Amino acid sequence: MKKYQNYIFDFYGTLVDIKTDEGRIGLWQQLAELYQAFGASYDAQELKTAYSKLVKESEHELAEQVTYEHVEIDLTSIFIRLLQESLKKNPTEGRVIDLATFGQVMANTFRVLSRERLVAYENSLSSLQALKESGARLFILSNAQRVFTQAEIEGTGCATFMDKIYISSDYQMKKPEPAFLRMVLEENGLCDEDTVMVGNDLTSDIAVAHAVGIDSILLNTFPHSQTDIQACKDKGWDFIVIEDIAELLN
């Protein structure tokens, strides 16, 4: 396999295995109890519904403000608005002194309560280390939320090997928005011919690499079917498929 000077990795499903369940009603009940402690009165279903509504509205509003198609909001603001815009209030002496910190804590609580599994794939860390030791520059380009994803990148050991980490909520756009990947290339002076995008998703990772014109490698952990893979190749997308990240070293 061709050796590159620069590797841009997706995170979830590429370097780490993750499973979350954000629909579990018990999760929303626990969050509702936290909101009630600060005067915002929700039951579990009301909170879940209000959250979904605010997310959709915020995404729509952002899409109207920017020129690109694939937008990413910052969920921290959603958790703050859920406190501020609750239709029902309950009397309490509890009050939030710092809204920004409240939003960060609630977002992380939401993530911890909804996360069922998070672990680096068997060969992820050793492969990253080998690439780093060979002189390659390594980056993460993730569709995610900085407020909790940074901690997950650090906690799984992946941050140690990265030159820089790019998370979509920081930039209001996400893959497959070409500008998101171009930003990484331009900010770091990366030559297209010496750079590869490695990810597990055809519609974001492989699509954005094709749009920008750099090489890409599908780490097929999903896994995508051969039919889906061939359909993308039939569209003119040129990419390699591997089953294990260690194959990058071959």
C-alpha cells in the first residue's frame, strides 16, 4: 500500500468502536431531574421532544445563515436553551451561576448517560504509533461535538498521536462539506498527492475526499456491503477498502 506523509482520520467507527442509545427514556428522565433541580420542569418525554425540536430549529437557522450545505450546530447551546426556555417552571432556590459551564456539564452528562461502549479498535493505537514513528503527520477530522468528543479522543489514547484535531461543532460544518477538509489541507500546508483520508463512512469520509480530490481509504468497520461499495466506485469514486487499520502499514 502507498505510504503517505499525511493521514487524516475519522474518529468514531474508524479509530474507536462506539455505541450510544440517545432514545432511552431513562436517560431523559435522569436529565429531566437535573433540569428540575434548577427550576426547569420537564418530564422525560417533554424534555426529549423539546431537545429534538431545538436541534432541528437550530440546524435550519444555521443553514440559512451560511453558504455551505452540511451544517453542524454546537449542542452546548441546546442544553442552555432547554433551561432558559422551559415552558413550565418549578420553585427552587437552585440557580445557575455560569450558563456556559452548565451547558458543558449537561452535554457531557447526556453523553455519559447515553454511551454504552467506547473503546479503541484492537490495532488502532499501535498503528497510529507506527505511522507517527515513520514520520507521518496525523490528523482527526470528525463530525462530532467538541464538548464531549475531545475527552473521548483523549480517553481512548488517540490524541497522543495527533498533530491536530478538527471537530465539526467548532466550525459549523461537517463532512462531506468540501470546505471542511480543504481547511485542514490549507491550514497545515498539506500536499494533496501526499495526503489520504481514512474513514469508515462512504457518504461522509469517502465522499469528501472525492470532492476535494485527495486519495481515500475505506476502513470497512460498518461494514458497507459490496453492493454499496461498488455503487460508489461506479460513480467514479476511487478508493481502497481495508478491513483492519493495521493494513495501512503493509
